[in-house]
Amino acid sequence: MRSAFPFRFIVCLCLLSLVGTGCLYREPVRHLSSDICLITPNLTQKEVISALGPPDQKQKGEQGEIWIYQEVKKSLLRKTPYLGKKIGSEDYDVVTISFIGDTVATCLYRGYNEEELKKSGITISVPRAD
């Protein structure tokens, strides 16, 4: 009579290793459309960084700094190698936070599709999400 112990042991070891790889630390993922709810007037710059991370762009405004956060969301078809640029679509989330001194004055969220982004003149510098 053959023992099933070695086979079961190998299968359990493989399953355990697959489950274990999902538990490894990864860089936090930012979802601007939902994370924007965390930003309220009078938050400090440190509090904004702890909620959203460092901004993608910083600009000088009339009353203080302006931070811009960007996120590119690609459709499943857009992620397809070789054909994605022709058949898929991209949506863009842009958050603009203006500061007076060290505190948040205004926070604006805007979602764009590809056509709207071209018309707006906004340039997305570094895609943050695939």
C-alpha cells in the first residue's frame, strides 16, 4: 500500500507558499477617488502626505503651494500588450490641493477621460497605477 503522505505534503507546501507570497509587504496603493474624502480644510501638509503620500507635482500659487495628485486607470483591454493602445481606454483622476501657509484651503477632485484630458491641457507626468 502506497502512502499518500509525500504527495499531500508537497501539495500543502505549494499552497502554503502561494498564500504566503500574498502576505508580503507591498507599496501602498493610492485610490484618489476614495482617498480624497480624507482631505478636509485645515489639515496640515504632513497630514495630507500621511493620507495621500507625496504629491506628483508641486506648484507655487498666489497664497501658497498647490499640490497635484494624479492617477491613471487603464481598462483591461488597454493593458493588453501590443493592441492595448488601439482598443483600450484610460481614465484619469486629478486632485488639486491648495494650501494657505501650511494648511489646506481647497481640495478639488476631477475625473477625465482621454478626450477631456486633451482639451483641458493638463499633462500627466508619471502614471501611478496600471
